[in-house]
Amino acid sequence: MASRESPYKNLKFLIIDDFPAMCKQIERILNSAGAEAIDIVYNGEKALLACSKQKYDVIFADFNLGAGKNGQQLLEELRHRKLIKSTCAYIMITAEATKDFVFGALEFAPDTYLNKPFNQAELLQRLQRIVLEKQAIGPVLMAQEVGNIDLAIELCIAGIQSDPKRRTTYMKMLGEFYLRSAKYEKAKAVFDQVLSVRELDWAKLGKARCHFELQEYDQANDILAPMLAQNTPHMEAYDLMAGIAAKRGDNRGVQAVLEHAVSVSPRSVKRQKQLAYVAEENNDLLAAESAHKFAMKSSEHSMHEGPNMYLDYANSVNKVMAIQGPENSDRFKESQRVLGKVKQKFRDPIVTMRVNMVSSTANKLTGNEAEAKALMEKVASDYALLEGQMGASIGPESRLEFANLLIDNGQQERAQEILKALAADYPDDEVLCKKIDRASSEPLSKLGKAAAIKLNREGKQLLQEKNFADAVVLFSQALDLYPNNIGLKLNLVLAQVQKMQVDGRNAETTQVCRDILSSVGELSSDSEFYKLYQTLKQSL
Amino acid sequence: MATPDSQNIDFSMLLASAAHDMKNSLGMLLSTLDQMDAVAVDQAQELKGYFSLLRGEASRINNDLIYLLSLYRLQNKQLQANVDEVYLPEFFEDQQLRHAVLLEAFNVSLLIDVADDVLAYFDAELIAGVLNNAIVNAAKYTQSVIRLSATPHEGGVLIEVLDDGPGFPPSMIDENTDYQRGVSFKSGSTNLGLFFSNHIAALHTNEGQQGRIELANNPSGGGIFRLILP
């Protein structure tokens, strides 16, 4: 069979395993089946290089590649950077010992698996099956790769008719393409047809996604809730559920769903990061710190690795120390260790400056005033220098972090200028805009402004109705999102003062109000809040 | 550290983490064996025999540990059936090839008896574990042949592993068999594999129906392991 018309003669193979003997064994088996073009590399980095030079048809990758990337991280990066064609068959070799999580439920799932130990016949059978499959659905994959979704849909419909054995495969792709081209009713019909035969998870998820896109949140919730109750390994179920909570404005709900998701599958950097951000918005600083730490650890060797992972973590440690005080010296040491590592690892003037920013705050929080001040001065001069050389390309993170550092050091006005410019430069970056509004003393982004208008309207309404308790809750929760916002601070104090006029004066609340006012500082007479500020100050 | 409290040791957790460690070591051992086997390709036939013996025993321990860990995860709701459409002819071929070395060592042939278009819905990985236990067991007791068959059954599928050995002892076929009640150390066999199989089968549900296993003897001789999936 191998000699004359081997189906593998013209295919290009790549084998990745850190055991040379294993590579040799696979190579020998492939040779025996008529394969000729076989490359071998021993780690993930070399594999990336090989794939950027050559388009492979079949890749055998061991999950465990020793130090560095594992086979799954490699696959994610290859697909993300489009270093492999969509028709390339990725075969993951796994030892039972490493199969602690369900590969099949991952976003970037390999095409097939080969469990160790395997013999020649097993390998060749697996290979034959996946090559035939890729050939059969190849036209669909290629249409998708060039962005011709209409053609891909046509080919799927034809495939459902002509290839009964792959009917389910074509149905799955068809539903996906309809979803992607926003034909939600058609997609739902496809998923419903599958579900009428069998309650398959992917079809349930597809249908839930249709409901979500059609803003039918209750129906989506009804499908997803039982899956989550079973700790489904399909991460998309959690993402959708978090999306529903977000649409309903339930930030605590988003956090709870994401916490559930990472407890089932802790290795997802993307989800840990989302969790960290939403926990920050919810002022749950310990949860944010822990999620940033997990994200940092899981990002190692993956395509997500970068200075932000480490700096975000160190910043989150600072936030915890700001609340808990400096007594937890382990926390400080750990963050200092990470910062040292970042400097070494990336050796870049901007990264070094950002490390110094975090470090300055950390030293201030632990009482090392002199060190904090020295670092702050170094940062200020480096920032001026780098900004002079690079302008805006110094990066949004650097600008935001510098503004935050200035605020911590009592230089609100200069910080506000930087934040304003930043909001103007990135009006459409939602994540960044949220962070800008969080740091700022007034809403600067489109979304932040809209939220502020809505809050003010609701707050005024409550005050008019003399519902002071609810007004206090409303403004307190809003301050979780925008802790530096002057208007919110003053409105909260106003609500408290009016509440005390009814309930009677309370020493504790009075002190809290005075602290809030002093955190605002002195307002200049041209501020829109000047009058309110003066009135409140006198009444306290 | 806190004062140790020997009265309240959580043994299931301890066992599970010990099993996890052992399984990792065995995985290393097995893959090293493979590397040695690959290097020793031109060595004497005798060496090959030792390799297959080592691999067989290591696999057995490995399987037991997998059963243990799966049951532990099941109890802690960490194990779900990742159900998908499976074509039985292909699935059986996989099992045939997976056990080729073992079957050769026992001088047993594995025959597949299934129509081309039989498909079913189950977690292929978990059910392969169930069949693994049945096939390894059948290989020990059969004379020469093991037959794998699958037929559509009440909207689901009936999978059978038949051998031509002496059949199961009557005590195992009784309704209240050990594997349903729990693992027993009295009989000399812990039945861990059957206990695992029963739980994995039950993990597969559809429209109120639950999967199950049955043991029977063929009137014409030999044991039958039945797996009924809804």
C-alpha cells in the first residue's frame, strides 16, 4: 500500500517532541506508510519557527514538550498567528497522566488525539482518518479561511446531503457560520434540528448563543443554567452566562460566573484576566489580586505572556496593601520579586519605568518613604524624556499608570490632563476607558459620561422622593466603579447629610463624610461643584 | 502548622492525590518503556517479551489508578461525560488496535461484529475505559476469541463483549453483585473495574434513561459483558 500511491507522499509532516527517540519512532512509522517530507523539532519555539517557514499538512505534537510551551499553548499560538492552514491536521499526543482536563472542550481543540503508548497500527489509523476528514471538509475550511462565508454555507448544505456520515460535522459548521453572519434564526433552526435527535452540548450552546444575540436572555439562561450546575467543561457556557449578567448590569453576577469558570478550568489566561478586571470594578481587591496572579502564572510560555501580566499583578498587590496596610510583608516581597524578574526579562526602558512606578507606590505603602520618593523622581524624569522621544507611542498603560501615580502623590491636576488626553486618544477602547474613568475625578469617556448622567438622574429622583437610604446605596455603589469621582463623592455626602437631618446625627457617619470631603481637597471657585462643596463643608 | 488531627483524615482526598502522583510516575515509566522499546527494535525476541510483560503490568496498575481517580472526580462532580456522536465500527477498530499487543501475547483474536451505520452518543474516552476493562478481563479467560458487537437498542445502543471461556461465576451474575454495592476485598477480586464501569455507564443519560452494565453467560458457553447506553 505504501509503495505506489501513498496518500502521504505529497504531504508535509512536522513532529514535535522533546524525546528524540519518540520523534524517530513516529518518523519511521510515517516513512513506512510512504511519507517523505518529514521535519522534526524538539520544542515549541522551534516549531513556531518551522511553521513560519513552511505550511504543514499534518503536525504531531506531544502535549508535554519539557520546559517552555506545551502542545496546547503551541496550538493556540499557531492558530492565533495563522501559522498553520485551516486544513492542517493537528494531532496531539497525550500520556494519560497529562489528561487532567478535557481537551475536547477547549477553544483551540486539536483535531485528534493519540494516547501513549500507541503502536504503529494505531498511529496510522488515526492519521488516515483525520487526513480523510480534512480532505472531505477541506473546501469548507478553505472558503472560511478566505472569508467567503456564503460559499462555506453552501458547501455545508451540500455536504449534509451528500455525506451522511459527516452530517453532524457539517451541521455544526453550518450553525457556526450562520451565527457568524448574524443569521440567528437560521442558526437556531440548525441547532434545533440537531437537538431534536439528541441533546448535544455544542448544539445547546449554539442555541443559547442565538438567544443571547437576539437579546432573549431568559431563554439563553434556561439552557445554560443546568449546564453550569453540572460544572460543564465547555467554557463558552460560562462566557455566555457572564455576558447575560453584564447585559443585565449585574457586575457581581459576572464575577460569580467567572469565578465558577476558573474553578473548573483554571488555565485560561483570558478568563482569569476578565475576572481580575471585574473584581476590581466590584472593589473585591483580594479576588482581583488572586486572579491577576493566576493569569500571570498561566501566561508563562503562552502567547499571552508579556510585561502587562506581571505589572497588573504587582499593581493589584499595591491595591490590597493600600487597604490592608503594610503588615503583610510576604505580599510585598513576592511583588518585588516579580518586578525584578520583569525588568530582567524584558529589558526595555518603558517596562523599567513602569516597574519603577509600581515599586514607588509599593515602597510608599510599606513606609519606605525615601525610596518611594527617589523612584518617583526617577519616573518623572524618565517619563518626560520618553514622552518627548516617543509621544503617544509611550503606550496607554504607561500614561494611565503615570496618572495614577501622580494622583497617589497628590498631583491631581497634572494627572487629570494626562487622563483627558488619553480618553481623547482612545475613545473606543472600552476596557481602557473604564480604567480612565476609574482614575479620573470626572467622567471622561463616552460610556462614563452616559453612566454619570444616568446616575445623577436616578440619584436626584431618590433625593426628591426623600428616599435617602437608597440614594446612599446608589452613590456608594457608583463610587466602587469611579472611586475618584468628585461629583459622586459630593452627592454621597449630600445624601448622608440629608439622611441625618431626618434620622438624627451620627458621629460615625459624620466622620466618614468629613473624610470623603477632605479626600476631594480644596475646590477652586470656578468648579461646577464649588457651591455644593462649600455648603456641605459648613453643614458638617 | 496546625496540630495534626489523626481522627479526621480525609482518606478519599489523600488516596486521590496519591493515585494522581502514582499515575504520573507510571506515565513516565510507560513512555520510557516505549522509548527503550523503540531503541531496542533490532534486539533479541526475548527482550521484546520482557518489554511486553513490563508494559502489561504497568498498564494494569495504570488502569486501576485511572478508575480510582475517575471515581473520585465523579464523586466531586469534576467528571462529566463529554457526549458526542460516535460511529461504532470506527470505535471498535480503535479498541482492536489499542489492544493488539495484549491480544497477541494471549494469542487471542478480537472480532468485530457491527453494521456499517451503527452510531451512538457517548463519551468515547470514558467508554473506551469501560471496554478496556472488559476486554482485558475477557482476554484472561477466553480460549481463543473475543467478539465485540453493537446493535441499536431502545433508541440507544447495546454493546457486548463476548468470550468463549468458562463464563462468569454465578455469584457475579446475581442481581446484587459486588460491583453494584461497592468494592469488596473478600472475594479476592476487588471488582474495581466493574464498579467503575457501572458508574461510567450511569453517567450517560438521555430522556430519563440511564446507562447500565450487565453480566451474563452464553447458553452455548462463554461470558457476556453488556453495556447498555441510552
